[in-house]
Amino acid sequence: MAEQTQPDPGILLDLVQYKMPFGKYKDVLLCDLPVSYLEWFQREGFPKGKLGMQLATLYEIKINGLGYLLEPLKKKRRY
């Protein structure tokens, strides 16, 4: 029987705590990036590594109308 894996809640916390490190939206929290910017990355290619995974995850959250899931986490984020 295959082992079930649970989503890592730390990924969602990262989306409300980390800022975009470069580009037009430098210093904007990842969760606050506009969908159009995430769509551009989806077309052109997400960066490699952790940032790319975070942006791809955020893209999926936003295009599927699940942004509300991040709202409670925004209130709990560390400064």
C-alpha cells in the first residue's frame, strides 16, 4: 500500500512571508503578486529552485480561486 503524503503547510506560510527578490515586483510579498505576473512566469518558465516552486504553487492557488486560503495565514505572518 502506498504511503499517503500530506501537503507541507510551511509552503503556504512561505507564500505570505517571503518577498519577491527581483524584477518589477521586487519586495512585494509573494502572496500579493498579481495573477498576470504569475501567468507570465507560467508561459516563460518559473525560476529554478524553491522560488520557482513557490511561484508555481501560488499560480495554481490563484487560478483555481483558492487565494482565500492564504488570508488567515497573512494575519499570522511573522514580521
